[in-house]
Amino acid sequence: MTSTPALVINTANAPMVKANIDRRPVGNKDVRLSIAYSGICHSDVHQARSEWGNDIFPMVPGHEIVGHVLEVGAGVTKFKVGDTVGVGVFVDSCRECDACKSNLESYCEKGPVGSYNATSYNGDVEYGGYSKEIVTDEHFVLHIADGVDLAECAPLLCAGITVYSPLKHWKAGPGKKVAILGMGGLGHLAVKFAVALGAEVTVLGHSLSKKDDALSFGAVDYRSTSDEQTFKDLAKKFDFILNTTS
């Protein structure tokens, strides 16, 4: 075991306190990394407030993790010491079911193991990224390109992939008209991704307060869902609507 500093929540709604937690020894296929940044996702807040149940306290939130490799196991082939890497929402799955074999580990039939507030298959509690280090199987570690702003990159490991995945799945790109419903943490990334993919993007918001931002991100239009005329004007216009508000 390796002891590392962390921000710990001991009971529901309690403040974070500094404490040391134990990380497992580096196994054959494990990567140990120093954490540079961990994004703040609203699911971290839900869990810390015990709003979803199944809480495991003490808890160390954080599942949008970026940092640098400190140590690798003897069987690790994808990473070396010094690499810039990330860890997202999951840190393990069975790797044996049809979903896992199809690279859809989030649908693991045994149940994927979350980056925090989760129990590993051997019964150990998983602690998240609000800490100095983490040890994770290399299968759930991602390469991050050199020169990327790591603070900005961290949220892409949850918020980013949440909107990038459906945009890619439904082939948002040139010739496609895409609407993004809501422009918060997820939505503003969806706008940027859809524009970068070449789609014509319209943003739908409950007010016009974010219109200037949306247009600066590359959207061609921004309409208020509080205005009934919006639905008449835009009926049957879009190939794909991505809802980030539900």
C-alpha cells in the first residue's frame, strides 16, 4: 500500500478535509500516476450529499483525472514513466462479457467499477481524483497529447465524452443540422464539438442569456424555448437534437 494525501468527505454533506488514503501496490498491469487536475462534475456533488444512495464513506470524489505516469507494472505495454495520461469514470470491468469484448465496458454485464464511491471486484473501496495519486489498470488509462492545457482537458473525460460519443454515433458533420438543447457544462462542449465536426449548429436555451457565447463557439443560431414561435420556426429542421438538460 502507498499512502497519499487526499480531500476526504467522511459523512454526507460534511466538508472536505485533508487526510491520507491508501492506494494499492502497483500490480502487473497497473499504472500509478500523479494527479495534476481533477474536474468537478455535478455527480460528485450528488454523491457527496448522499442524494443517489449507495454511498461509501469516507469518500474521495473525482472521475475526470489527468496527470503523469509515476510507475508502471511489469506487464504494462501502453505507457511509460513520464507520459501524460487521464482516467475517466470507470477503472475496471470484467473484460469477459460481450459488452466488454465490444469495447463497451460501461455496459459490462458484471457491472463496471467506478472511479470513486465504488467497490472493486476484490472488495476494496475505490477513491477518486481529489488526491495526489491513483493506481489504475492500464486498460482504463488514456493517452493525452503533449501541449494540452491539462486543467481544460480534465472535464473532457466525463462531460466531453458524454456529448462527443452521441455526436460521433449519429454522424454529426458536414451537411447535418444539429440542435443542442441547453448550454451548460455539457452543452457548451457539445456546441464546440458539433461545430468542429462540421455540422450546422443551433442552440436551444430557456432564455437568450447565453446567445453571444453560443455564437462565439460557432453556432449559427440561438433560440429560446420559452418562445412558442421557436417550435413553429424550427419544426422538422434538425437531423439530430442532443438534449443536455434532462
